Amino acid sequence: MAVLLDNNPAPGGPGANPQWSRADKDGVGTAIPTASNVWFTLAGGVVTEVYYPDVDTPQIRDLQFLVTDGAAFFHDPKVDFQHQTDFIDPDALGYRITSTANGQPYRLVQEVISEPQASCLVIRVKLEGLPALPPNLRVYLLLAPHLEGFGAGNKGQVARTAHGDMLVAHRGNTWLAVGADRGFKMTGCGYVGVNDGWQDIIGHRRLPVWTYNAALNGNIALTAEINLAGRSEFVLVLAFGDGDDQTPNAALVAVSEALCYPFEAPTGSYSHLSEFLKGWKNKKAGSFVPGAHATSDGGRLFNISRNVLLAHEDKTFAGALVASMSIPWGDANGDQDGGYHLVWPRDMCQSALALLATGEIDLPLSGLIYLAAAQNPDGSFYQNFYINGKPHSTANQLDEYSFPVILAYRLAYAGALQGFDPRPMVLAAAGALIANGPMTQEERWEENEGYSPSTLAANIAALVCAAYFADLNPQDHATAQFLLEYADFLESHPEAWTVTTQGSLLPGVPRHYIRILPT
């Protein structure tokens, strides 16, 4: 059993105010099998938020590599490299990040995937010389845990195991562990902005002298020197597990098991990469593919866009698609509860409708069933909520009521409803639209109430779709007629409510729609 060290704790806690990473991402990814409930993001040449055990719980801020020769240069990946991010394979959301050092003849190449059969992130790292690697090159891991969605209150320790030292972090019921196939030469735990690895290596331009083995409560960072041992390639595994305050075993076992298998192996042999790619290629099989001359890039952008949408589905709550695996202004604000990794019914339905257009049937239907279960008794939907249905923001945004109705109609039109009857959900949502409209408490940019041409358009379309479902039951013919007449009433008013001749968006054309008419 691992021994968690804490006899040399870092002073100076709790550390700097926690922040998240930047919200603009260069890549998002996950493995297809549901056994892998890990999602990852990339920005600026480094791994940023990693999500576990669901797609709305970020567990780290970032994971990066610092490089130095111990004398002439100390390289920060965010400022001392030029980065290029490519797909390992065009059919999968696995990435190759090539980071070329400024002013030094080497580059760092990271290949980032998630393990298909476990809750692990797997990274193969190669050092490539241009033309030769600098002597005495050292590579350091710097990892910032933000467990259970928060940077505050984290605990980090060195874990002494029979297979060498690893690093672990803990908060609540969640453990994180990280290890490398070549092991670590040194390890350290510290508080961000006080005695973390970045302060030691880059901030002070020196080899690490702080080797604290624990940071017991705060905004922490974990540091380790990779034991290169004359080699220019290594594999790093970041794993998660559940447990109480003293048992990181689930996460440590996941790291050790993942390190037993190669990142890449000859064809026919098991490897992390081959299994990862196989899952994505199987997912593509049988889906709609644009015609040979329908796109100018052979369908590349189409395929990537489809895969990115697929990656935003949770693996416990089928059909639950979050808006984005990002946190707005994360690098400027402190701990935030939510971010964009929440379910917005409007955004989720737009993603599901796009996937339906690509030939996906199961996920859009699962999404509709998921939303029907999340609907409020009065037919409304919360503005956004966690994937377990717990509300986050509760304002009334009427287009959030509309889009599930439109999704139901499109599935019916495609003959894809199977045995699911959406009429109770549809008619309840239509009732909520009429009871709460025609002005919306908040339009989609979440700033003002009033009459919004965007919201009115979605509501009109939803009412027409709801009338179709009502008319399927002869006893509801009068309801269908009323819904159509109310849609006609709305359709006759957007110009009166939202068109102005004051000001101009286009020179010489004073008449235009405004975003919102406040009430």
C-alpha cells in the first residue's frame, strides 16, 4: 500500500487566488467507450481542464512541461515555445502538440489521448533535437489540481509506492494520481504563487531546491522531474479515482495499470493509441459522409465538427450535451461554479439537431428523452443545469422552451422517435411559452428582458411544431388550431415590437431589427 508523505509540508498556504485556464481551446477530446469517463482540453500548447467523472466537473487547471538545461535557459511552455496542434488521426480527437523552443535547437512533441478502458489521460512526450538535443536537458511536470471544480481546498502529497514515487492530490471524494513510465527523479508539492514548481524553476531561473512532500490545504501545484535516463521519450499518465481521505488506491492502480501497456505498438497488438483510434473509427462507420464534391476539403471540417459535438456528451447521462468544455474568462476570474460546462436546453438541442443532420439518430433521441425528464412540471426548462438535473441558473429564457419542441418535430420527421412519445413534453412546453410570453425574461445573451426577434422566431417555429403533435390526436384538434393561431399572432408582431428606424447598422439603411426591446 502506498505511503503518503507529509513530514515536510510546504509553508505559505493557501496560495494565490485560484484561477482557471483560458476559455479559447485548441482541442477537446475523449475516448468513445463509456469505461473512459475522462475528457480533456488543450490551449496554448498545454493540457488545460481535464473532466472526471462527468463532462461538467473539471479536475485540473492545467498540466504542462517546463524545460531547462540548468544553466543557459529555463523555458515556460506558454511564452518560450511556438506551438502547433494537429490531429494524430483525422477521424479521432487525439492530438499532437509540437512545441518548438525559441532560440534553442529542440522541440517537445506531446501526443495526448484518453485511455479507452480507464479514467486516465495518457501523454507520450518526445524530445527532438534540431539537429541535436542540448546537453543536460531536464523536463519537469507542473500540474495544478482543481479537484471537484475548485482550486481552493486541495491537498497534494508525494505517494511512496513499491514502483517509485508518484504524486497525488485529494479533495472531497476525488483522488488524482500522476506517474511516468521512467519514474520521477524528484518530486515536490507547493502553493501556487508561493513555492510551486514554476516559481522555483522559471521564476527564480534555477533547478528546484524546494522539495516539500505535501501541500495540505489550498491552491496547490505538483512538480516532478522526469527521469529521462539518457532517453528522449517518456509516457505520462494522469488518473482519477474515488476514495476517502486516506485511500488514493483507485487512482494509483489506474496509473500503474496504464503504464503496463505501450502507448503505441505494432499492428495487431494492444496499445493505448490503437484502442483509442479504433473507438473513433467504429463511431464513424455508418454515419453520413458528404459527397465527393460537396466540400472543398474532402469533408475534413465536417468530420471534425461532428466529432467535437459528440465529445460533449456525458457518459453517465446519455444524451446530455454540455454547451462547452470551457470556463468563460477563466484566466481572469477566480473559482467559478459552472462555467460553460453545463446543459443549456437551447444549445444542447442545436448540437443534437446538427448531429441528426449528420446521420446520428441515437444521441439526438437520447437528448430529447433526457430533456423530457429535466422539464419542470409547468412545462418550462431551467436556463441551464448540471447534467444530473440540478439547476444552476433559473431565469426564464423562452427559446430554451422552444428548441426541445423543434428537436422533437425533427426526430418525428426523420422517423427516429422509436417508441418514445414526446407529446406530453411538447404540449407542456407550448403551454409554458404562451403563459410566460411573448416577452422573454432574458434573451439568449442573458442581459436584458423584452421582445427579442431571435426568441420570437424560435417560439413561432416551436408552436407550429407543437400543433403538429397536437393534431395527431383527434381530440386535440382544437388545441392544434389554437397553437397555430397564436403562432400567427406572434408572426404578425416582430416588426412592430423589434424593428426601428432610429440609428443605422448599414449606411443609408435606417430600418433594422434591434436585439431586444426592453419592457
